[in-house]
Amino acid sequence: MKGPKVQGVNSLLVKDIGSAIRSLVGMRARTFHDLEQSEQWKVWNALSPWYMWDNNDIVTVRWIMDTAQARYKEWKWQCHNVYQERGPEGMPTEFYGREDEWAFLCTHFESDAFKKLSNANKKNRGKKTMHHHSGSSPIVYIMEDLRNKGEPLPIIKGFEQSYVRPGDEVATKKYEEMLALVKSRKTDLKKINPEATEEEMMEIIQTQQIDVLDAVLDKRKGKEIRGMGRAGERDLSQSSSGSTLRSRAPPNQDRERIERLEREVREYKERTELAEVESAWYRNQYTTVNSRMDQIFSRLGLEPEGPAPPHSSPGPPPPQSSLIPPPTQSSPPPLPTQSSPAFVDKDQFLNLY
């Protein structure tokens, strides 16, 4: 896979990052970024055999680190829920062999500092009036998909698809206010330039979508754009309006890289199928050779070395081979005598022939 820039691959990569954090990374830091580098590299090393990306691509590396931070925080939250329900005895299976990490978390959850912070976060979440419904898919991907489909207002329309649901009066009202503000701005543009076409006015309003979100959702200080989750941030290096959107998630991969990814997947499947065929052939050969050797030992009245390994699967009945001719009167095989051992090793027997 060339980079986590393909939307269809991102979901799988996010799950793999979460799995690596749950089973490998220590939980003694406040955030993933605060972990020692050796702990962070555990996630990196777990992903590197399956994914390939350019380490010099700052956007990609930053996206992976932010995703790891989100999964680290989510895993701590899940551990806290388990601790509240079952206590120290409810240790998740991911901590088998790392019981000291779970013991540390239990002590941490009982500390006064954690309880104070937890109560403050509960109050802040209670003040939240809107909840997005786009799941783990970043909102920026919804907006990018709408843009690719020709949607004239992908950011505002992306807000609708992410937040507006039947019965959610707050989000529905906010979206209606955005549409009303867009209509008002179009009216103002028409007054300034009566000859402006619909397309020309929409091109101007496209550059003002972040301003519309700020006006309706109340602009806050800093880079975060309210109503877009972790999808984007304000570029403070631009003008005072700060309406430039910079995606935190990597952009879509171009078609050439997608085709390369599909080709690599096909080649991997072909190699896997070939390896399975070769493995089955070798197992059958092993079974056939053992069967022939047992026939030889049976003709000589000797005890075989033992049964075939349990993992070997029986193959088709071996054909009569001309390499080991049956005994004849002209060349009888050596028979065991008083001095002959009761057990003959197969390798030694083959050396006789």
C-alpha cells in the first residue's frame, strides 16, 4: 500500500493503529505524544510490514500520529469504563502478560487528580449541543467526496451530512441558518453586480464557507473550526478572516497510485495462492514417500519407523513406481537374520539400494 492516502484504506489503517496501541503500547503517559519514542515506535514497527508511506511526507506522518493519539485516548476511556463496571478484576485480555500496565491504570483511575479532570470533562460534554453522525470517517473525506461530485458548497453540505439527523433540532436549525446566510450573501452580491451569473456568485461564496460556519456556530479563538471536528484547521498565516481550510487528513491519492495499489494487491493474492499450491504438493509428496517406505518395510517384515506427522494430509494412492522394483528370484532382497537388527533406519535402507 502506498501511503494512507486512499479513503478505502484509511479505515483499515485506523483499526490496525488501534489494535497495535491496545496490545503493545504502555499506558503510563497522558497522551500518545507524551510516550517515550521507543513506545511510539512499537506502533510504527507493527504497521510497517503491511503499509508503506513516505516518511518525508509531513502530512501523512502527522495524520498517523494524530490518529494514534485519538486511538490512545479512546483506549484509555474504554479501560476506565471497564474499571468502573468490574473493578481491578475486570482486566481486559489485551493486558495479559502486561499486568503491571493494568495495575498502573487502576491506581491512576483512583487518584484525586484523575477524578477531578474526569468530572470536569463530563460537565463539558454535557454542554455539547451537536453530535456528528459520520462515524470514524473524517468529515474532511465527506467534504472532499462532495467536492469531487461537483457540489458547489461541499463544506456546508458536508456539515449537513455529518450532523443533521431527523429529530436533531439544534443541528437542523444551524444548517438552515447557514443556507439563509448563503442566500443573503448571494443577494448582496447581486446588488453589487447585477450582471453576475449564478456560477460567478457561487464561486465567490465557495471561498466564504468557513466564514458562514463561523457566523452561525460562533467563531472561537485558535485554529480549530467549530462544527468540523478534527477535519480541518484555520490557517492563521493567511488574512485576518482566516477562512482558508487546511485538511488534517491526507488528501485523496491520485489515480496512478490507486492503480499501483490494486496491482500490488493482485500480485500478493497470486503469490499467496501459488504458495498454497506448492505447500499442498510438498505435503502430498511427503505422504507418498512415507507410504512407499512403509510398503517396503512391510515386504521385508520390518517394523516401520512410525506414523506420518499428524499435520500431513493423506494424498491419493501412490502409483507403482519403477524406481523400487518388487523382489524377484534373480535378485532377492536381503532378509533379516539373527544378527540383523529388528529395526532398520530408512536412510540406511536406502543407502543399500
